[in-house]
Amino acid sequence: MKYYVEYPAPIKCNLKCDYCFSAEAWELEREGKYNTKYSDTCPFTPKQFLVWRDKHLTDATGFLYELHGGEISYPSSQSVVLEIIDTLDKGKWQLQSNGTGNADFYRELIVRKDKIERIGLTYHRKHLTDENLINRFMETATLLKDSGINVYIKELLLLEYKQQILESKQFWKDKGYEYRLQDFKGYRGRDSGEMLKYTAEDWSLIYPEYKHEGTTCHCREGYKQILIRGYDCFSGGVLGCWQSLSEIGNILTDTYTGYEQVNILPNGGRNIVVGKKVYRGSYPYDFWRPNIEKEYQSLNINQLKNPIYKEVIMTARFQERLEEINAKRQNVGAEVSQIHQLMTNCEAHLKELNIEDAKLIGKIEMLQEVMENIDHEPEAELVKETKND
């Protein structure tokens, strides 16, 4: 079995794109609350991961590694990233970067190019507006390509920039680079409606690897994914899919249940096929909801490092859900009362209408009687006159 492993990198970035899956971290940072959920350190080391890997992934025939969480070229993250790349073995790396780091860092990657399968440089057009950073991106692309590393340029298909994107695509192709377009997932992973506007032509521009067509989902075709959390209050958790957030293992507790596959649901969601799902109390549904953990800011990160954190979160989640259900019941009760009141009012109004109808019918009958008397009076007078003659 070949495994695709996403290993955590520090959640730091110079661009802080508003559509990033880590955008919540940028928001908390601005509010001065970063450490209520996120941490600057990872509670396990690359070597500890290797111990977990070799114990639990015994059927592995090879690994493809990738880093996730933050920008790998961020100054304070560079030494951590290089240590991870140096330590993890038995496989190769595919890396993603925004291409704006200093040249010395990318030269360090070139030194390690035998361990690197490819590097993708994502051009974040919406946020990459500084001329110096744009030039640095160009220089990074040239540096990596000239070194012999397989490098490609990637953009997100935001329709407002479509014409510029198509021109950029031709620009990079003319320079001999592979150019990939990825569909725009929305802000913080939540659908923004952008994809609903895509035409058949727009979809034809999307690189096949990002379309996830078929009935099962793979981060990389031919690999089984192992996704590891490291710099937030759920550090150590091992997932099989970012869109089906039940745990299949944990580095810190040295556990692994494994899973069969990740199915693509008719509504586009994901469902991981596993014997028993474990959500740690924070993921009640099998749908991608990046904001859901923000509900647990009241739980301090130090509490969550405690061995009983699962019970703490489960209890908190149960209490929250109970309060939500009771609130909904109260709302429903109020709505039912309103409906009953409306029905009572309608019935009273109907009775009033019936009374008015009865009165009206009585008046009509009286009028009919009067009309009949009027109609008969000429006949009576005629008979009287005839008798008199």
C-alpha cells in the first residue's frame, strides 16, 4: 500500500489569504486570541511520527509526503520545515509554496532535491499585489526550474480574474512551465457560490487532479491518505479525509484504527468507511465545516493536552447540543402557541361571520316577505274594484 501523508507545518503565513483553510487562525491572531486554539509548537516530533508510522502502517510500500497548515517559506518556519524533510524517510515530497520566501530557503530545498518529487508555486492573484513580492515569485520559479526540480505554477479560478488568469497561463506555458488551475472552494472552505457560476468551459480549465471525479476520493490517485493535525488544540489527530473529520488514529495516544476508503456522496460530501467513527466531540457531521471548532474557544489549549481531553470535549459538546435542542424546543413551543392562537382567532372570526351571515339571511327573508306583499297588493285592489262594479 502506498500512503500519501500530510504532515503539519506551523500555521504561519505572510499573505494570510481570506479564503485560506487556515483563515480562522489569522482572525484569532488579529483578535489577540491565537493561542486559545492554536500553538506555535507541535506536541510531537518527526521522529515520534516515524515510530507511530512504522508501528501502524506496516503494509506500506512507499510514502508521498506533503506539508499542510501554513507557508513553508515563512521565516520562523523554515528551520522546522527543513528538519521535517530531513527526518521523514522511505518516500518523497511534494511541496506547496506561495513563492515569496527568501532565496536562501529555496536553495536549501534544492540541496534536498533528491527527496522532492515536485514543488507547486501558487500565485495568489487576489493578495499578491506588492510588486516586490511578485518579482520574488518570478525569481523563485526561475531558481527552482533551473535547478532541475519539477516545478509547476498554480492558480485558483476566480472568475473576476479569468481574463488575466488565461493570459498568465499562456505566459507561463511560453516559459516552459506546467500551469494548473484549481477550482475555488470558497472562503475558509465554505462554498461561496463561485463554482455554481462555472460554465462547461470554466470546468474544462480545471486540472484533472483537483476534480475528484468518481465514487471514491483520493488526495493523490493511487495513494491512501493519512492527514495529521499538529498545531491546534486537536494536535496528534490522524484523519483519512479533511471533509470527513472522524479520527482514525492519534500520534499522541499511539493509536490507529485504519479505514477502508473515502466515498464521495451524491451531495458532494465525503464519508469515510471505517468500523467506528470517533469525533472527539467536535465534529458532529461528515461535512467540511472549518468554522465549527471556533465554538470550542472556551476550552483552553492546555486543557486539551490533558489525557482526559476527550471526555472534556465530549461533555462540553453534549451540554452545548442539549442547550441547542432545548432552545429549539422552546422556539417550536412558542411557534405552536402562536399557531394555536391564530387558529382560535380564526375560529372566533368564523363564528362572527356565521352570526353576521344568519342576520343577513334573516334580513333577506324579511325583504322577500315585503316584496311578496307589495306584489300582491295590486291584485287585491283589482279584485275589490271588480266587486264594487
